[in-house]
Amino acid sequence: MSDTQRQEYKVSRAQHPADTCVTVGAATVGGGNFLLIAGPCSVESAEQIATTATAVKAAGAQVLRGGAFKPRTSPYDFQGLAEEGIQLLLQAGRAAKLPVVTEIVDAQQIPAFAEVDIIQVGARNMQNFSLLRQLATLNKPVLLKRGFGNTLDELLSSAEYLLSGGNDQVILCERGVRSFDPALRCALDVAAIARLKELTHLPVIVDPSHATAAAHLLRPVALAAVAAGADGLMIEVHPDPASALCDGQQSITPAAFAALAQDVAALRAALR
Ligand code: PEP
Ligand code: MN
């Protein structure tokens, strides 16, 4: 897409020079407001999600995440607790006073998301245009993740489906792209954070958990994202990563999350 065409898009900074702010409950993202999202890859049980919610809230998280409809590469892997998972997530969020975000993989699931605060569109569905068109009709924030093989133009065009359909409560998320190097699962595109902030007024957050797929790499990559200007982070946290049904290798403990949250706050203060 040419720069001229891009500037006519509703997502473009040229159309809307001021930062867009998206508010969920007591939290706002964009316009200098930083959003910390944390929680497990998947909701596994009432106890697991409630324990995580209490711990991440105490550490400073403002939104609770937890997958209920999981887009797994293998059909034999844990697929999530579906509607029951959403109910357990909502209960844990309410008890901890945290809004919740969870992923939708099919437009038919929209009724199950009625009380969900932010609907996540995952990397694999970034270009599911019929899903985007349906989400555009809802009065609800959407967290749109960049596909691991998609350009920034394609990400912004997908966001344009939401804005042009009437939903401007959109948060973009960089979560790493495929590279040639098997030493890393994905390459976090740090420059994309800064570039997106030029191209669009929408808030841009980063998911370093799926970008690294390795808990031991999380801290430096998360801090790099903050330094590059990210408006927030989404971090996978599990009370017992070794027993997680999904993505345990990249999940950090509540204690590690609390330490990271302090480092993020210190880095943001130093950059001001
Ligand atoms: C997720 O955040 O749960 C997820 C599956 O991430 P992605 O779509 O970025 O792979
Ligand atoms: Mn995950």
C-alpha cells in the first residue's frame, strides 16, 4: 500500500493526530497510559485462575488474561475449557477486581463473550476478515495481534476493518514474527513498535511471552519493548509453570511477574 492510500485510512495518524486511548474498567491504554495484562495462557481450573488473578493484581496488573478457546497447532493438544473457561475467568476477574481479556477464534462464539471486557483476536486470525467485520459491530475493545508472517500494512489494514465497521476501541499487539533462525521461536520486531506509533494513533502493546517462548528470555525482551515505546505488555503468568497445560515453558511465576512489574515501572520512570 502506498503512503498516500495509508493516510486515508481511519487508523492513520494523518486522520487522527492525537493518540487514541482505550479504557477498560479503571485502566486506560494509550496517550501515555501504560497497560499491564497478565495471566495464564489458558484457564485450567477455578483455583488456577483465581490464584493467578489475586497474585497479578497484587503485583500491579490491570487486566487478567486467560485463554478459553485455544488455537492450538495440534488437534491433540489441550484446546481450552471453552464457555466454562470464560465463566471461570470472569469469576476470577470479578473477585480480584480486574477486567478480563480472552481470545475468540470463531464469530459464532460472540454470545459467549458478552461479559468479556476485551476480545482478543490472535495471530492466526489477524486476517479472518469475516470475524473482524463482526467484531466491528460490537461496542467492545478488541486486542488485535499481529500475525507472525504479516507486515505492518497488513496489520493496519486488519485494524481498518474494525474502525471502518464502527469499532475504534482497538489495541494493536506485536508478538514476534517468524525469522530464519531456529535459535529463537519468533523474533520480536522491536522497530515495529516505534514504526506503528508513527503510522497509527492506536495503542500498541507487546506480548514478549509468545515472542520468546522462553521464560528466561522474557525480562530483557519485555524491557526492550518498553524502551521502544510500547503502551503496554501482556505477560503469561502461571502459579506452577511446570504443570501448565499450555505454554508452561514461557510462563513466569507470580513472583517473577511482580519483580518484572517493578522493573517496568523503574524503566518507565527513567525514560520520562
Ligand atoms: C495468546 O495470546 O494466547 C496466543 C495464542 O497468542 P498468539 O495469537 O500471538 O500466538
Ligand atoms: Mn500462550
